Amino acid sequence: MQIHFVDTPPANVRLTARIVNQGDSLTDLDAAIADGAKAARFKGRAGQVFDGFAMVDGTLSRIALSGAGESADDNRQLNVERAGAALTAKFLTSGETDMVIDLGHANLSGKEAAAALLGLRLRSWRYDTYRTKLAKEKRPSLTKVHVIGAPSGTETAWEEASAIAKGVEFTRTLVAEPANILYPISFVERCEKAFAGTGAEITVLGIEEMEKLGMGALLGVGMGSEQPSRMLAIRWNGGNPGDKPTVFVGKGVTFDTGGISLKPPPGMEDMKWDMGGAGAVAGGMLALVSRKAKANVVAVMGLVENMPDGKAQRPGDVVTTMSGQTVEVLNTDAEGRLVLCDALHWAQEEYDPARIIDLATLTGAMIIALGHEHGGLFSNNDALSEQLLGAGKTVGDKLWRLPIGPAYDKLIDSPIADIKNVGPRPAGSITAAQFLHRFIRKDTPWAHLDIAGMVWSDKPGHTWDKGATGYGARLIDQLVKDVAE
């Protein structure tokens, strides 16, 4: 979607939209619109939309009102964003090709006005690449938005917001792609193309390099696949030279059959998005680089495909991780933690981070615990936890903290190795986090985000349609903004 700032709207645009606060007077509007809104019980609640037709200067015009809620609401910025997104949801496939949006009537700040535009753009993302016979009336028609009445500072704020949108859209695209198109090597190629010319440094480790480093856990996951595994790192040096970087690590299982511990067939197609953690890390990094964040940041992604094959690792195998710790693999479908433990150790050794946060679609137990409303947060550091919770609240990528500790640690002790890759059925998400904790240096602030219930949605949300949500990309950007910049 193209968004333009103009002084005077094009004469041939029929649709004009306005952001409205809850309780705002509509007396300056055409009487038919004002009366129609009242009859439809339009109050200006966040995300509420009304539209109607009226003769304006002798021309039939379509007027839309989108509610931003109460102006003093603590969630003001997200509510304004929702108002913008609601307009896109209403008119994306309406047949209208252009829309004028008037931002001059809701007493918005420049940052809030940019939030409305961010909502407009985020809700417009669709992935119709493989839909060759989509009916014309179901195809997006709205492609241009002409902005008038923008308050001071909107255009500057929009430059940053559009960079964030770019990152979220990249995450969604990666998550949406089928596994025959997106696999470890093509994931790397997508990132190399996206970051080309940005000044970011890209490092790629192949199988031989990872073997030399002793990454037996990560490599074990990919042994049953014809697609070779990769480790991808993207570094952005936007902060002070010598400052330790903030490091994000993403689980990138581009397809997960469960391996020899094969998943049941119904729903297995969803496992194309088991790389949602790596997708979030890549998109968050693209947002940071695109807006030239004044911070040192590294994104690390362990990229594998988990397939059953004569070469695949077996339940009961013991693998040696890069850290030297040995793991008894009781269940090959608990593969994400095997990928992450080597990626986390390598990231700490290579980059000596100020803090390290991993994002992963790690456990189905997380969905049982929190549904699709929050990502799970586990951490060894209270300050980092509060920073992540705050960042998530700011951008709407909600988190909920759960415990880790010695009592759970005992559940993953192995009788023949240092650790086993699954514990008992109770506290499944916690024991997975506890597994990862064993690979974190004691002096390093660390958080694990289990986002299994958040990267994909079977129903539309405020700023996304069904499918890939882009969860995590904005959280990463906001945390860096709050903590490292």
C-alpha cells in the first residue's frame, strides 16, 4: 500500500476517512453522515467503523469514520493504530482504489498519527502469491492512501513506522512461505537480498564449519533432511564502538515432521511456521537496520529441517553440543531446543552479548497454557523480564512470565548423559526453558520467549488477516529502542 502526504486531496477520490475519538462531535459533517452514524450507534470506540454516502460539493462521496477510543486511554497509541487498521479491513477489497484519510480532527500527536498509518499498512498485508484463480471481488483493490491534515511531526514519525512495517511484513512473508520454497538455504538467500546494501554484516556457517565447532545438537536435527542446515548471523553496528551488542536468537525449523518421533498427520502442514522465531528475529532486525537504529544488535538464526529418513537421529541417541554438554535425545520432536542450545552457545562465544533473548515456537504446551493471547516469557533476570513485558505492552506483542528453577531442572536430568531433551508431561514449556538455561553463561542476562501460539492465527486480528501475524518483530524493535538506544 502506497501512503502519500498531500496538501490537497486528488479530485477524483471518492472515499474519505476520518479518525474519530469516542464522544467527538460530528456536527461539522454532512447531516446524512452524522445522522447515519448516530442511527448505527457509532460511538468512536477503538476499531469501530461507520461509512455512508453523501453529496459533497455536488459530488457523491463516500465518508468513513473510524474510532480511536477515548483520547485519555492508556492504550491510546494502539487504539489509534487499530483505527487505521479497521479502515483497511473495511475497504481493502471494497472496489475503492484510493482513500483520503484526514488526520486533523482527533487531536493526534505526530507519533499517534503515524500509528494510524502503521495500522493501515499492516492490515493491508496479504500473501496471494499462489492464488491464481482468486475472484476479482476478493482481490485487494485499495492501493493508495492520501494523507491530509497530518499534525506536525507525522512525516518524521512515519519514516520510523514504515521501517517497522517493512520488518513485520518480512517476518510474515517468511512465515507464510511453504516449506518447499523456504528451507535453510533459501531462508539465507532471502535475508541476503533483504539486507543487501544496508550496512549490516552477514555471516553464514555451513555444515562443515558447524561440525568443526562441535554443534552436534543442531546438526543432529537436520540429519534426516536433504536440505543442508545453516547458521545465519546478521550484525548491525549502529551504537557506540565497543558497546556489547544485544543478541536475538531465533529457532528456524523450516519444517518439522517430528523426525522419527513422527507427528500425527492432521495439522502437520502448519509446521511450515515452526521457523517463526527465526522469522521474527529476521524481521525485527530488518526494522532496526531500515531505521538505522543507534544500537549494536546481532540476530542469530539456527536453520534446519526436521525430517524422518534412514540418516535421521533416533530416540535414545546421545549428541554432544558445542558447549561440551551431552544430550540424550528421547524425542526427536523436541528438536527446537537442540537447535537453540548450539545457537545460544555460539552467539555467546562469538559476540559476548550484553543480553541475549531467544524466540521460538518451542512447545505445544505453551498454547495449552496461554492460548493465542500471550507469548511465554522465561528469564534469569528480573530487569530484562520487565523490559520485555513493557516493550510487548507498548506494541501489542503481549508476554506473560512463567517460572524456571532448580525444582524443574531436576526433571531433565538424564541417567546416561548430562541432560535429556524432554521431561515429563507436566510443566512441558518450563522444562524446555530450563533446558535452554543450562546453556546460558551465569553472568549473561537471558530471556526465552516461547511464541508457539502467536506467530500464526486462524482468524483475523486488529492488524493482520488470517495467517502469519508478524509477532515478535515489533517486540524486538521496541526492546532495542527502550534498552539499547
